[in-house]
Amino acid sequence: MTTYSQKLKDPRWQKRRLKILERDNWACQTCGDTEETLHVHHLWYEDGEPWDSPDEALQTLCASCHETDSIERAESEKTLLDVLRRAGLDGGDVHALACAFQYLRLPCDVDMCLFIFGIEIFAGTKGSRQAFIEASKAVREARLKVARLRRS
């Protein structure tokens, strides 16, 4: 059986890695560093091989930011789950939120702020299904306003 470390030495991964480094202009997407060793980081994993990940699942990080992300991610995920539980969300609500998050894919910081705005609306009403619908509508309306502002 091939280990993950061995897979990262595979020519298919190396080719994919170079494509992502070039896309990201050989710079860390978190801090902008171009001098430190650069890694291509998987934001998430899908079934299959590392080189089969979609472009949006891969990001260039310097070694320091990659290490920080790895450490902070586990803690942040625990914190997020705790916040959702304390807001009174049940498993179905968390699933609906996860599906919405996956659907949005949040391509920029503005979208992240709007998504958090939606979570706050949702959590503030104790997480009912109707509240999720209302939060989704509010986020959609806010996104449309942002899009209009960007065009003008």
C-alpha cells in the first residue's frame, strides 16, 4: 500500500503542485511570503488521490503558515462546534448549515462575513428551520447588495 508521503512524490502530484504554485504566483496565500519553503495545502480532501483535488481545494502556504493552519484548525473546529451547540442547534440544523456552507464555497472575505452574519441570525433564533431560511434570505440579499456596489 502506498503511503500519503509516497503519493506526494508521485509525478502526478508534482505536476499538480507546480500548477498551483504558478496559479498563486509562488507566494503564500496567507502572508504573501515568497522566500520561505512553499507547500501546496489541501483545504479539504475528497475521495481519490491528492492530485485529483479540484483547484479550489488547494492553496499555496509557506511552511510557517501551513504549520499554524494545521495547529489552529483543530482548535477552531472544536470552538465552532461548541458555539453551534451552545446556540441550541441540533444535528439537523448543523447538517443544514454545513450544506449551505458547502454550497456557498465563500470565494472572498465579504462572503465569509455575510456567512457569519447568517450564522448569527440563525443562532440568535435558537436554530429553527424557519430561522435558517430567513438567515439564508438575509445573506442572499446582502450578497446582491455587495454585487451591485461592486458593479457601480
